[in-house]
Amino acid sequence: MSAPVDDDALYLIVKRDLYYRPNSIGYTGIRDNAGRWPKAEAELMICPHEGVTMIAESEAPEFTGACYDDLARKHLAEQRDALRADVTSLAADRDEVLFRLSNRDVELGEKMLAIEDLRADVTRLTASLAAAEGESARLRAGLPGVRGKLHDIMCLPDEAGALVVAQNWARAIDAALGAPS
């Protein structure tokens, strides 16, 4: 039982167990070298009483019974060589892809290390910021005391001069910041 016929399928013309070549110029026993025609055209070419028939491309054997063995072997060797060349080319393409992937892996690894370095920097800076905020809060807490001391210094009845004011100023700041006097 044959497969359903597809009207868009191509057909090969057969005469004396050989395929017509393209444009009906000569004969070949090798399907790959045969001409192909749409069904309507192929039907016009057949002549059963002269032994000219048609066969769907999908059902045609790779080699006809009348194909010379040496031509079939040569064709198969050419196909084998073409496939080997394809395999070599594909292997080279694969190697190139693997090389590019390994380079991207290296680049990705370098970027990941850079990200880890940035995370460490962020952690360190966050800790420094927290310490600075703590120091700032401590200084702000001591600010009212400094203001009071400054007021006291400015209101000193002592007329001894700027040296006393500066010494008192330094002591007031040290006291506000918790430094030893």
C-alpha cells in the first residue's frame, strides 16, 4: 500500500529502469541526479506502452536496478565525503562555540568577583556610615552643653585677654566631647 498522493509532490520519470535527468537530457540510475516534475507535467510525459512511467520522489529508490555499481559506489563515496566534511565543519563550529562559552565563563567569573568586591565595599561603607552616624549623634548630643559653655565664656568678667577666652573655649569643647581636661 502506498502513501496518499500529494498533488504538490514532485515526480521522477522512469524509462528502462533509469530516471530522466533534468530537462529530460539523458538518463541516470541515481535519484539525486534525476529531474523532478510537478504531477501534471509528469503525467503528460508518461507513455506506458513505451515503458515511460512516473514515480513520486518520496517513493523513488536511491538507485535504480539498472544503475551501474561503480557509479552507485562513487555517488555514495561522494556523499560520505560530503558528510565527513560537514562533520569536520560542525566539529570546528562546536569547538568555536565551546571556546566562546569558556571565555564567557571566565568573563562571568571575573564579573562575579567584581560584584563580590563591590558587596564587600558596600558592607564596609555601611559599617563606616553607621559609625559616623553614631559619632555625629554623640556630637549633636553634646552641642547644647558647648553652647552653654560658649555663653559662659563670652560673659566672663575677666578682662585678662584673649588667652583666657581661648583656654576656656578649648576646655568647653573638650568637656562637651568627653575629652579629658
